[in-house]
Amino acid sequence: MAHTAHRTRRTGRRHPLVATAMALPLAVLLLVVFDGWETVATQASSVGVMLGR
């Protein structure tokens, strides 16, 4: 019987924290460029009201 080396195959899926770390700088850049801080604050406030906080 021939011995074959066991190799792990990458499936192309990233850990959620890695994906977040990759996307977060771009998201911040877009917020700064398009002046979206007020929109984010408004949406967060609306969600808070909807949740009863």
C-alpha cells in the first residue's frame, strides 16, 4: 500500500473575524468620505427606540 502525504485543502472560507478586519477599514473610509456618521447615528438611535432602549 502506498503512503500518501495528507494535505489539508483550503475551502476558500475565511473566519468571520478575518472578514470583519478586512471590511472594517473600507467601511470607515466610506463613512468618512461620504460623511455618513450622522446617518449611522440616526439608524442606531432608531434601532434602539425600536428595541425599547
